[in-house]
Amino acid sequence: MVRQVGWQKVSYPVTAGNHTFKWEYEKDFSISTGSDCAWIDYIELPNTVMQAHFGADNTEPCVEDEVQFTDFSSGQPSSWQWTFESGSPASSTEQNPIVLYSIVGSYDVTLTVSDGYYNNTLTLSDYITVNSLPEVTMEPFDWVCLDWPAFELTGGMPADGVYSGPGVENGWFNPYLAGIGTHTHFLYYSDPLGCENFATETILVDPCTGISEKDSDSEILIYPNPGKGLFTIRLNRNDSKLNLELFQCHERKGI
């Protein structure tokens, strides 16, 4: 200050964050008039506007999907109160909560933020739309023999689903690659909205070490053939006496 002046109002731009403000007065020894001092009065620091705002990583989830919410509020809030219609949890005080949706529909989301003195609330109606999972079905499989050739898997819906499981390659099932036993096969499908679902069915691969039959005109028919457990033997002849011998791998038994 080199002379006596009246009160003036000045302002300076301040960026967000913590700052230290310092006022310095330096005497000009060539001047001896006036009060030889300076005054500072009525320092005004405007409050940052408290405004609730948020976003989500996915506003159109599928059933049983989780949604990550992120707080974008201004005004340096110190507390958050969320409300999620049909969400789990239904409410949260976390700044950036994760919510699970299990019911198809469109739902509101509400956020109230506060710094201890001021608060603000934002509600976005029908902000989250939960989509249903596609319906996926498979037809039951008949049992197959180990030495049968590979065949294409069909009967699943939607028709453009993807089959997987033991012995499955590009939608074809190879009994030999799968091996003897009961195997579980899957049909996966993803719809245009990205919602995924699957179905399962089992298929039995049997060693099929039974008796071969030439045709239906044979004098003797055994069925099911191959099979296991109970069998039916049908004779196409009227003999009063019949000798039947059954053989096992390690012993012989006559009837």
C-alpha cells in the first residue's frame, strides 16, 4: 500500500481441494502519512453446491446379475443413503454399493447425500430394467452303444444353442470319445440382450455286448438287446421242449 485508499472488494479463483490463504502487508518507509496499516474484513468462501448424482455399470441387467453403483455427487458429501426398489440390499449407506436384482421389471433408484449440514436427493425412475433369462430346453437322449458312429445332437431349444459335454465336438456326440457310463450334456444359449441360460440332460453309453439279431423273422428274439437287468425271450416256434444255456464271462451256467 503506497497511499491511503478506501475499501475494495476483490475475488480470486480457487480450485477444489484444501488451501491455505495468506495476507501480507509490507510497509513503504518512504510514506509517513495515513494509518500505516491495512484491514481485511468479510472474507467470503461460497459453499460448493451439494448435488446428488450417480451412475451404474449396467442399467439393463439380467435376472440374478449384480449392478455396481457409483456416486458422482458434488459438494463433498460425507454420508450416503441409497434406496433400491426390488434390489438386494434394498438400501445401503455405502458410497459405491453393489446390488443384486432377481425379479424382472423396471425399478427406481434414490440417493440422498449429506455433508452434515446440507443434503440433496436424486431419484431416477425406472433407472434399472431387469431382463428375464431365456428359456432353454433339451429332449431326453436314448442310450447308445460304445461303437456307434458319432451323431449330431438335436432337439434342444433354442436351436442355435451350443452343446457341450464329454464326447461332444461342434455339436456332434462321439460315444467312443465319451466312454462307457452316464454323461451329462449341456445346452448353453445367450440371447440378444446378453442374458444366458442352460439346460442339461444325461446320455448313457453302453458297451453293448449282447446277442445280435438278424431280423424280426428270427426264431428267437431277445429284448431289450442290448440291455441290462431283465430280458424278454420270445420264441417263434412251438417246441414242447427247449434247452436254454446262458453264458457269462467267467463261468458257464445251464438251464
